[in-house]
Amino acid sequence: MIPSKTEVPPLARYPEEWEKAVTSLGARSFAGKQVFRWIQGRSVMSVDGMTDIAGSLREKLREAGVGPVLEVALVKTSTDGTRKLLVKMKDGATVETVLIPGTTGPKRFAEGADAASDAAADTEADADAAAADTDEEEEGGAVRVTQCISTQVGCAMGCVFCASGVAGFKRHMGADEVIAQVLLAKEYLYPGEALRNVVLMGMGEPLHNYDATVRTLRLLTHPEGLHLSSRRVTVSTSGLVPEIRRLGEDFQGRIGLAISLHAADDDTRTRLMPINKKHPLSELMKALREYPLPPRRRITIEYTLVAGKNDTLEEARKLGKLLRGLPVKINLIPMNPIEASTLGPTARDRVLAFQTVLTDTGYSVFIRKRRGDDVAAACGQLALLGAKPKVRVDRS
């Protein structure tokens, strides 16, 4: 049975929605919570694995279409232990999701991986860059894993340094397809690893698919499900101002917010990010200043350094001035090469100089370490399978 457009897909249901669903099938309401716990707490998406559910109810759930909505079509493993999963949906559409291991605790990467990689030198910066502000210790010395998940097939934002929008926007993903990436990817954790952070900064603009994003966030943090701390879940946006305000209202600022900024003036940002025409910097900065951050929390500012476009020391000074007074941390991301663009990364010495200008102004500034770039799993490299790359004009 295919759910109607207004019906919540089974894998995206809350416990109370499952209670109503099972009672309509003739079961007692408590079985609804059992089903929810199997799916969201134990990552069991097939009713055959729900061993304490009555056989008659399992059969009815099966007939109602309860089951996996994704399958892993391909896994690529980087030498640093990063895994990129190509996942296929029922309509044949594909997206990518990435598992990024930290370097604390036991190092149990795939055979042939370089456990002595210099990625170990900036574990904290990398974790900070990818996810939440947190001082919590890892339980049992486990390797902390961050998962980057997708929310759309393709992307409508058209940022010139990002591969996700190469073929344009295809469709929104359902909340069941978004959360299923996390449920499915847990099977690809190595011994000694634990999923600790989830970032919605894969393919697509999460706030463009707002309802599915919100439902996914509530499922990720539900106490009877995965029960991730809201401090460990981050939404990255190119700057959809009305939706930023809605996110703040809906979660009282508890969900991490990352802003893809990439420029400190409207002319430069519009050339790099067309969304700036609709939501210019003055509007975006106002929304950030009004965002209801809890105490000691910060907004993450993502700034991709593109050679010759936004990487001068004057740009760094403008950025420092633009962000003055905001509780932020800044992640500098030397552009990762993508087939669809002739643009390239800023040289290392210029990256360091850019960082110095900002740190001297008093900001916490991290340089994003490339993770998984040898399998095109690094920031900005997630692409739509089969999309024909378009060589972008090198806009001056």
C-alpha cells in the first residue's frame, strides 16, 4: 500500500501515530510503541525482525507496506575510514550519505586504511566543524562517528562550488527516506564505533524540505528512538530566512544551526550563491541575531574559500565585521574539487592568513580537514548519480 500524500509514511511515524495505526488494524495500542521502538530504537525496518510483535499483526503490517524504503547500492571507503554510501529509493532515485569517524578511541578502519593519518591531529576541530558544541566524553572510548545525511534528490540552490546541484532539483525526500539513511547506515559502523552526531548537510537544502526535516529531527532526538542529544544534531542551510525563524521557534534554538555563508558582501555572495538574491545578507544577519540560542551555544558559520573569489585578507576583515556581536564559530573550508566547476581551492598559506585575521579579531576559527575526498565524500562533493556535469562559467 502506498501512503497518500497526507498520510505519514510508516518509518516516519511517532509513537502516538503508530498507536492509532495498530489499533486500526485490530491490535492493542501498546503494540504501536513496540513497533516504534523496533524501527527507531533498534533500526529494524523489516517486520520479520520484530520478534515480540504478534504474528497476525506482523502480517497486517507487511500487507500495509511497512518495510525498508532504501537499499545501499554502493559503498566507497576512504583511506581515512570515511564511508560514502550510495542509497537507492523505491522509485530508483539515489542520494549519498557519509559516515565520518573521529580519531578518538580505538582506530578500527577498513583494511588498508591509514590509521596514522594526519587527520588525528585535528580531531576536535573536525568534530566541531561537522556537528555540535559538546564537552561530553565518549562512552567506553568508542570512536565517535558523524553521519552526514541528504534531504533532497538534487538541489535547487545552485551554489557554484557544490556538486549536489549539478543536475538541479529532482524531488524532496520523504521523512521516512531521510531517517532511513541513519537507520540503515548503522549497519556500516565498524566495531568500536558509535554514531554520535548527525548533520543535515548532505545533498539538498534541508530547510527547503522543511516539514520532512522537522519530522526527522524529532525522530532523531525522540527518547524512545535513537535519542540523540539535540546538541549533536545540526541543520546546515544556505540561508532560507523564513525557515531559519521557524526552526528557531519550533526547537527553541536547541538544534544546531550551521550557515553556509561563503562571502561577506552581497555582490560576492550572489555570484557564489544565487539564493542571496532572495535573502540578502542584511536579512540573513537579522535572522541570526534573533535566533533563540540557549546559553553557551553558538551558530556555525561555514565559509568555503574559493581561489580568487572570496579569499583575500580584506574579505576576512569584512567577514569579521559582518559577524561582530554574534555567538559564532567559523569553519573555513578550502573548496573541494568538483567535476562541474572550473573553480578551485585557496592555497594553504592564504587559508592560514585568512584564519589569522579572524582569530586576531577574537573568533574561534577552524580549518576543515578534508575527509573522504579520495572517494568524493568531502564537503561539497556529494553528487547525483548519472547527472551530467555542467561546466560552470567562472564568474568574475
